[in-house]
Amino acid sequence: MIKVHQVNLFRTQGRSQRQILDHCDLKVSRGERVAIMGESGAGKSTLLHLIAGLERPDSGHIEVNGDTLEGRTAAQLCQYRKRIGLVFQQFNLLPTLTVADNVLFQHRLNHLNDEQGVIDTIAGPLGLIPLWELYPDQLSGGEQQRVAIARALAHHPKLILADEPTGNLDEHTGDEVMALFAQLTRQLGLTLVMVTHSRRVAATLERTLHLREGRLHD
Ligand SMILES: Nc1ncnc2c1ncn2[C@@H]1O[C@H](COP(=O)(O)OP(=O)(O)OP(=O)(O)O)[C@@H](O)[C@H]1O
């Protein structure tokens, strides 16, 4: 499902250049759920951004579902991203839309027509039905995170890339929601790459990798 091969990425910080990813390799099979752990600043979010086609590596090869990402135009990458589910550190909910409209936004953009299915298989298990007509500013951080997760799943992507929010959630709430999310991806048979700081959440997935000095280690 995912092949990252010998990927290098450098970043300019002040006057110096830092190598964030150093001949980084990753293989994830279809239906497999993988946790990525590592110290703050190790490059975990950067790796997810590369797989999502939001950034390009300096060298190396990234392939998702048989398609290579290099050489694609911005428009092609945008099309590619419509087929995956992204949960990033900022929830980016649309403040003028209800929970229902936020969750179903991607689903409608993709011209899908199974809103009841989304409610039954995604919104229900994530506990969103009582919140369905509320607006994001009426929700707690954990509730907003659950809405962001439902939105990422609602267009039925086969691959989910998730970067655990670290900022505005307390650790317990963050872990609870991510554990629920991990469980839901298993029920739906999805491929998941999740950045997490929580060993407890990571232990619920099939494999944990550690990003250290630009490479992934078991
Ligand atoms: N736009 C940028 N310009 C320059 N350096 C950046 C930029 N974005 C991130 N970095 C640097 O790249 C490195 C990797 O960042 P990244 O966000 O991928 O780390 P992370 O492992 O996800 O960290 P955290 O766990 O704190 O979210 C860090 O040293 C960071 O300072």
C-alpha cells in the first residue's frame, strides 16, 4: 500500500541545513496499521506530509497504492489527496458549518450518496450523534477531534494518515479518542499510519516504528 524508499529531506534552519529524513524506508501493507513514534522534532509530521503529497522529498521514491508521487503536478496531488483520509494536528473544522455538515463535507465533495451509512458506521461509533446539529465552537477539544476523524473517514478512503494532536488536548482525552479511532480503523479494514506519543495507543496497532536520526527503526 505504501512504499517509501531511500527518502532524503533537508530543511534550512537559520544558516544551517538539517537533514530531517536520511535514506528513510517504510513499507506498509494493505490493511496494516502502523504507529510512528519518536522525539519531538524527529520528523514524524514531515514524513506524513510526504506520504500525503503535501511536501516533496529532496530525493527518494514514494509510492502509494501502486502510484508514484514524484513528478505529479500540484493538481494531480490534490486529486490523489481526495482518495486518502487525513487527520492532522489542527482540526481545521469549518466554523460556520454544523457537525453534520463538517463530517459530510468530503463525502459530498466526492459525490457520494451514502449519508446514512456514514452516520451508522462512523459518526455513531465516534459518539457524534448527540452533537450532530452543533457548531465547532460549541464543542470541547476532544469532541472536535472526533469530528475531524469522522470527516477524514466519511469519503471511505482506504488509507488514513493521522498526526496526533498534541496542542490543545489533555493527554488522557487525546489518548482516549485516538484509541477509539484506531479501533474503528480496524473494524473498517483500513490501512493506517498514525503518529502518536502514546505507547498505549501504539500497542493497539499491528506495528510500531521509531523515527530516529532520519530513519525508522523497529
Ligand atoms: N517549515 C519549516 N521550515 C524549517 N524547518 C521546519 C519546518 N517545519 C518543520 N521544521 C523542522 O523540521 C523538523 C521536523 O519537524 P516535524 O514537525 O516533522 O517533527 P515531529 O517529529 O512531527 O515533531 P512533534 O512531535 O513535535 O510534532 C523539526 O526540527 C522542525 O523544527
